[in-house]
Amino acid sequence: MEAYLDKILQPEVLATLFAVFVFARATTGGKKKENSLSPAPPTQAEIDAAIKRVTLSKWLEIDAELAGRKKIKAIKLLREASGLGLKDAKNAIEARIRQRGMGLH
């Protein structure tokens, strides 16, 4: 273990490690990268396409839940049918409520 530490602590090795660190920082620009695990938010065109894929029978089921004042259940049904995220499905359901004049909150 001591031999390993002696090897790492040599000035040539430390200078090389420092140079690699500086080079890496310079080439990345020091900017914080976005989390690559998070998907990009869908565009409005993608949201519209997902809503158009929902079948008429599913819309009837969603409308029945809205008529029963079960907005959360309606959002869940739309998410399952379209693959939309929570925020986009909620916005779509609220737009449908306004469009239909249901006045549900």
C-alpha cells in the first residue's frame, strides 16, 4: 500500500492527473449537463397525437367519470389510454371540462 501511495505522490504522476483534470473541465465547458435519465418533455404536437389515439369508447368512459365528478379517475384513464404524463393528462382533462362546459373543479 505504501509503495502504491509513493508512486501516486510522485510529482510527474500528480502533474499528469492535474493536467487530465484541467483538460476535462476545459472540454466540457464546466457546464452542468442535463440529467440524461429524464425524458424530454413532449411537444404540443406529440400531446395532440397521443390524445387523437384515444378511442371513442375510452372518451365515453372518461366523460362518464367526469359526469360523476371523478376528475382524478378521468385523468388516470386518459393516461392509460394515451401514455401521457400526469401534467399533460390533467391539462387535457381540464380543457375537455371547459370545452364541455361541465364546470367541474
